[in-house]
Amino acid sequence: MSANENLDFQFAVANTEIIVSPSGTLETFGATIVGYVHVAELMDEVGKCRIRTGRMKLAKPQIITPSAYSEMLLEGFGEEARKYAEWLQENEDALRILRYGYSLRRESFSEQVVSRPVEAVLEEAKKDVEGRKDPFLALVHGVDEPWDVSLVRLFWDVVNRSATKNVREMAAKHLFESGARAGISDDVRAEIEKAFAAAAVDPGMVKPLGALLQRHGAFQAYEERFFEIVRRHRRD
């Protein structure tokens, strides 16, 4: 990014305001469509505003393993990044890293220029957006160019409010566990989870659990969890 582009980006970020933020949170296991109304004063014409409307498609959140994330960090960075990468790998099972992404849906995009003060345009647009009661519709006040920087702000606003729910719902399905990350199928994971539940209450089921893990080539992925059950039964 050139110096001028960087200044334009910073200017756009500093002059972006989310007037109405979507009340809904992102889908955990599917894509989410977020609509927006973007209002900006024209830079070279007093008393005129451009109103852009469109939609963003926010992709299903993807899990990134700490190991993979640490490899990304090491590209082009120095000693401190290496130390952080090592810490990520050492704390692999305790971390929850999600990747979010979005794309603009151009088929629904439109814009118009109106000869009215921005305050009046925003007031009318706010009433309209709130009146629709759409949990995935936002009103954004930003600059005319580069206007799409405002959508980056909107994107992160929605992500920040959704991440906790997304992590909770993924964790409920054990998607952060080693087995899920190791590419073990859903059916096999379900069978393994059932065996873990049985072994947790019946010491006699620990050995069959170990055999099941070995049969599916999943013992290494579940090793720490397996031996935790073994240790717990020994304490009991």
C-alpha cells in the first residue's frame, strides 16, 4: 500500500460511524447475508450525498489450528514472532482461533445521489432501517472514497459480537478437539464421543475406548483426553 493509499485508508476508518448495527449474530455453521445502507457526503459538491445499498456475504467461520496460524506468523517476521509461534504451538489445545471472511454481493448493489444535507439523509435512513426490523441490516456513515473501507468496519463490528457464540456452538460439537482437526469424519467422531462418555463413568469401558481409537487411527489425536480418563479412574 502506498503512502497516499495508506492515508486514504486511515482517513476512511477515522470517519466511519456505524449508525445502526445489525442485532443478529453470524451463523456458526453456514454463511450469513448482511445488508447495508452507506451514506456519504460528496467531496466536491456541497449539500449532496451518495446513498449506496447492497449486501455482504459473510462466510461460515473456519477453524485455524494454532500450528497453522503460527506458520503464517513466521512468514517475514522476526524473533518475537517466532517466540509467539512457539507459545501458540505449546498451548494448542487451549486456543480457539477462527477465520472470518466476506465478499460483496454486486447483484444487489445500487447507488443514488441526493441533494440534501447529510444530517437529514441519515435521519431518514435511520428511520427506514430501524423500521424494517431486519436483524441483518446496517446503516453506515462514511466517506465517499474509499467508501468500502467502511464495510471493513461493519464486518469487524458483526464479527466481534458473534465470535463468542460461534466458539461456544463449535465447542459444543467438539470441533476444536484434536480429532476434528485431524480430519476424522463426523460419524467416527460421534462413535468416539459415545465411547468417551461410557468410559468416563465405567472403568471397564476404558480398554474398549482405547481399542476403538487405535482401530480408527485416532489414538494420537485423542491421547491426552484418553489418559486423563485413565488418571481420573485411578484417583477414584
